[in-house]
Amino acid sequence: MNAVNGRILIVDDDDDTAVLLRDSLRKRGFDVDSVTSAQQCLELLRSEPIDVVVTDVQMSGMSGIDLCQELRKRHPDLLPLVLTGQGGLDTAIAAIRAGAYDFITKPVKVDALAIAVGRALEHLSLRREVKRLRSAVDRDVPIEGIAGNSPAIRETIEMIRRVADSDATVLVTGESGTGKELVARALHDLSPRREQPFVAVNCAAMPAPLLESELFGHVRGAFTDAKRSRAGLFVQAGAGTIFLDEIGEMPIEMQVKLLRVLQSRKVRPVGGDEEVPFDARVVTATNRDLETEVEEKRFREDLFYRINVVAIPVPPLRSRAGDILLLAQYFLERISQRSNKGVRGISGPAARLLMDYDWPGNVRELENCMERAVALSRLDEITVDDLPAKVQEHQSAKIVIAAESPGELITLDEMERRYVRQVLAAAGGNKTHAARILGIDRRSLYRRLEEPRDKPHGPDAGRTTAVGTSPPSNTTNGSSPTPPVVRPPSGSDAEQPR
């Protein structure tokens, strides 16, 4: 009996030869079937798992070499063997270039064929074991650029590892600066496509006509500057990954074209008549709430469901409080090494300020903050003076219901606004989920998040400051209070009240 398991398929338009080879290999313990055309082979592979295909080169219809090319594109894990006539060295070389694993000369000796098939199965088994071990290693290796131990980020990392091997379209959601492109790159690097290109394009960075040409390509003469044909990014990505960032900003007319491309897996270059197939995996990202965009008719519902096969939310930094210092130290070490400065740590007071800050710019803002701090630092650790003024002067958004001094209290409107922000943070920035928790619709959520346009003056003007900070006194000799004058700290840009 054959020691290596696997299914074999004989493809030969001579039925007698196909049956003879099939029966001879069966006697030697192989699991073998046979068909009489390349088309029958491709149809069978849609529903049946096959490990090795043994095909004749000279066949009516699709040749064996053409079949090898199709198998390489559609079933890259399958190994083809070709049967060639004696003296057909050029044909054998062409077959190897087309993706064949090995070739056997005619007239076929069954023992030689059995040895070649057994060798192909052993090679396939070894390749699959290497892939399995690599996947096991990848599960234990930290993902480049994504660090943290908080439950929110662990859930994101787990989702990345679960879907990396899949070809499903992924929608990465999250606020600006949370690291959505890092997630897309991790999906690519942990997938079987890791050796192929990773192509990223910002859908908000160019108008619709230019974006169409960039994504789908164009033919020569399609427009004034089209002096030569150019393949689009979908085709350039090959068997890799194409990342469509800020897809929520894509013009509506481009959304229609993208939907057709994702449905057909083919692109039509601008000015061209023929469609070109592509094999890249599609990953998209947005900082918008696309469900709201669909309701407001700014994003197509059919496209939303096409790209949202698997959703990976990236949590904002404010909902990852336990990761802030870990990330800060990670950036500190990397930046310090790059700039040849001996900054090794963060002082206690500076660490407390980093923990208390809300980080509206998320991980990107934290990295910028640490780069600035390293540049300004004169010691071997980051101090409070090295941090940006807005981090030093940040006022907590926590709600205090009871306080000894009336000056510590805030207005009812401000309390409501802060609570809505806290719920939104707990929901990972998902406005739909936050509105559902609050028992209101999204329009009401947006309205409650807006700052009041007309700030109150007089004694209540300072009541919207953070807890523990009394409003500035502007009363002189018993005169009526006047609105406070807000000046930016020396050497910094003016900051809007939070």
C-alpha cells in the first residue's frame, strides 16, 4: 500500500490510456480517478479535493501546459505532473515553467509513474507541514506595531489571527490614528500571501477619475496624458493584498464601479474594452460609521455588505488605559535608539499625565508625543516638562456628582455630554452601539456630542471646566463678572476648550 495519502487525477483525452493508468496506480495503493479533458478536470476540482494531477500534454481543446497554468492560478496547493513524448525536452521545460512539478516521458512506465506520484505526494505533505508549523509560530509571535495587554486590543489581535488565512474581504474600522493600516499589514503578513505584494491606496486622497485610473488602470489614449497603457493597483497587487484606506470617503460614482469589480473579480481599465481578472485579497478601512453613512445615502448598502464580510474594530487608545504606558515605552525605546539618545524611561509624574490624557489622536498622537519628548529631554528619563502643553494641562472628563465646592460642579448639559462620550469610548467608538446603549438614535447622539455654540457668561461661565478646577475670578471691586480671557500657554499653540 502507498505510504503517503493523497488523491490523484489522471487527465488524458485517450480514454483507454486514462483508464489503464488509473487502474495500474490503484493496484499500487493510490486513490486515483480519471477524466478525458482539461475542462472536466477543472470542473471536478470545484467540488472534489485533489492533490496531484497527471496530465497528458497533447490533448484536444485545452492542452496540458495550459491546464498547468490554470491549476497554478486556481489551485496553487495542487501539484501537476505532465506526460510528454520522447525527445520533447522543450515541451517538458515549458510545462515546468507553467507550474508542473515533474514530467514523465512516453511510453509511460507505470513503476516510474508511481515513483513520481509518490515523490509529489511526499513533497506536498512536507510543504503542508511547513505551512502548519509556520502558522503555529505566527500565532505566538507578536504582531509588528500592535502591542498591548488590554482586553480590547487582545480581541483585535485574536480576530486578526483567526481571519489571516482566509481570503474573505475584511473591513477594518476605528478612529483616525488607531492603527488600521497596521491591522491590514498584519492580515497580509500572517497570510499565505505574505510573499506577494501589499498595495495600499488612500481613497480620500484623489478625485474619482484619478482614483479609477489608479485602481483599475488605463489603456493608451484613454485621456490626454495616457501615453501608454498602465495596469491598475488591483492587477499590480497580483496574488497579494490590496488595501483600500478611507473607503468611506470614496465618491458615490466610484462605489458603483468598485461593487462590480468585487462581484466579478475583474477590472476594466479606463478606456478599455476587455476585463482583466485579478487575484488579490481586498482589505478596506474607514474611520466613519458606515451604517450611518448607508442610512444617510452617502454609502451604498450593497457595497457595505460586500466589503463587510469580516469586520475588525480597532479600539481607541482611551479604552486601552492599561496599554498607554506600554506603548509609550515601546515608542520611547525605538525613538531613543534611532536618535542615539540615552533616554530609557518615563518619570512617575509624567506617566500619570500620560495615563490621564484622553488621546483624541490615539496611538499616532502618543507616538508623536514621545518623539517630541525624546527630542526635548535632557535627562535619562522623560519628565513633565518634556510633554506637550495640552498633555500637561489636560483636565479630566470624569463626572463628579458630589463635591464640597460648588465650583467643582458642572452643568447638566455638560454632565450629559461627558456621559455620552464615556459610553462612546466604552463602545469602542461605534456610534451605532453607543446610541443603542443610551436608548437614543444616532442623530440624537451627534447632537449631544456637540459643544454648545453660545457659551454662558458670568458666574456660570467656568462651570464646564474639569472637576477640581474652580472658574477664574474676573470680579474687580464688586463689579459684575466679565467673561474670562483665555490665553494659550507660552510657546504653544492655542487650544480649544475640550
